[in-house]
Amino acid sequence: MTILLKAAVTGVAGAVMTLLLKRSAPELGLALSAALSLFGVALAMQLAAGLADILAMVREDTGLSPAVVGPVLKCVGIGIVTRLSADVCRDAGQSAAASAVELCGAACALVTASPLLRSLLTTIREFV
């Protein structure tokens, strides 16, 4: 997987450069760390097109409605954004901000998944 190799090489080289920059210019080290995160997201997005086709096939073969698949994919996206954002905050030495981002991400995922939870509860009530 050339994309993984690109991400690994860029990540390691960027981490070394970030360590060197943090000594003399911490703000540049943080900016480089954020840029590396965005580059990683851009690389991962290249794989998303292929995944979209596979997910469409799964949805068609299983008969799952977009109302079920959509929230799951949104939750995955929320998790990725939350993780990257919290890691950038931690790199900046802001662990409280990282915790706040994680809390907000968890709340967003729960709100996004709430239609699925309602559907599950409705199904359970029908069986009882």
C-alpha cells in the first residue's frame, strides 16, 4: 500500500522535524504537526472512494437503508476528526482542550447515533 508508506515516511520525517522545531520555535512545531495531520487525512480520503463503492454494495446486498448506514459512517468520521484534533491539542500541551474536544466528539457521536438507538428500542419493544 503506497498510501500507507507515504503516510509512514511523512509522519516519521515530520515528527523528527517537529521535535527539532519545538526547541527553537514551538509555534512552528505545532503548525507542522497540524499540517501533518491534514496531510494524513488527505491520504486517507484517497481510499474513501473505494470504500464508498464497497459500502454501496453492502447496503444493496443487505437491504439496509441509508438511514442506518449514514449515522454509522458519520460516527466514524466524527471519531477520526475528534482523535486528530485532540492529538493536535495534546501536542500543543493543552490536555484540557484535548479532553474537551473528546467530550464534544463523544456527544456528537451519540446525537448522530440517536436515530439508531431509537430504532433499536422500538424493535425491542415490539418483541416484548
